[in-house]
Amino acid sequence: MRGRKFDKGMLTYLLPLHLLGVSLGTSGVGGILAGILADRVGKRDVLAVTILTSSVGSLITALAPDFGVFLSGRCWMEGGRGGQEGERH
């Protein structure tokens, strides 16, 4: 973001809101996809994949060297968590 100047106070206010939006969005998408796959493949297999997805996302988030990787890990983690909720219903 060269050439732009950001107010650090505003950035610290907007960053959690951005992460919340990404978390809710990917959780919803994960829930919808897992629900569809659970009907076709079976709940047990889909649950195993969503737990693995959530675990890999947690690992990526924990070891993230920068914000882009951190955000990607959060997407994987929340998609897996949403899938765990989506395949139950």
C-alpha cells in the first residue's frame, strides 16, 4: 500500500471488523458446501474432512508470517468450522 497513509488508530478499529466479516462469510460458505456434500457422500466422511480443514487452518493461522497468510488460515479454519456445523443439520 505504497503512497497511501493510514491512521493506525483507524486501522486497529477496522481490522477486527474485517476479520469478523471474513470469518462469518467463509463459515457460511463452508456450512453450505458441507451440507450438500454430506447429503451426497455421507456425514462421517464430510465431518472428517471439515475437522482436517479446520485443523490445517488453525496451524496456518498460528504460523503465519504476515497478514495475508494469517487471513488465508482464518478462511480455512472458519470454512472447516462452518462445515462442521453445516453437516449436522
